[in-house]
Amino acid sequence: MALWAGLACYKAGQEDRYAGAGQNEWRTDSDILARQVGELLADKQVAGIALYRAGTVLSPEAGIQTEAVGKMTDALRTAV
């Protein structure tokens, strides 16, 4: 069975009200997606990565979302 991981790109730059003390992590840390990509691609049990939501990846909002998607894209390029 192949394991695919879904990354929540749409969370970049947003508050995560369900994250408790980490609710602002997605607002302040632009490298979350890049770190997730690195860890997932290093895991031999992960067959691939799905990016959610296409609009976020193709047309990120200004600021931290643009920075986060850029770092994630760089991490993907480096891995392949």
C-alpha cells in the first residue's frame, strides 16, 4: 500500500485556532511546509506528497504565504 501525505499549504499565513499554544505558528514560521517536505521525502515509506489547495500554490497571497510556498517549492526542487 502506498502512503501519500497531504500538506496544508492553505494554512500558510493563517491562524490555526485548533493548535492551542501554536495557533500563530503558521503566521510566523515560513519554513513549516519546507520542513514537512524534507521529512516526508526522507521517509522511504512515503510514496508522494499532495499539496492542498492549488490556488495557494499557484497564486499565494503576499507576505508569509508567498515566502512559505517559495521555500516549499525550493525544498521540492532540491529533493528531485
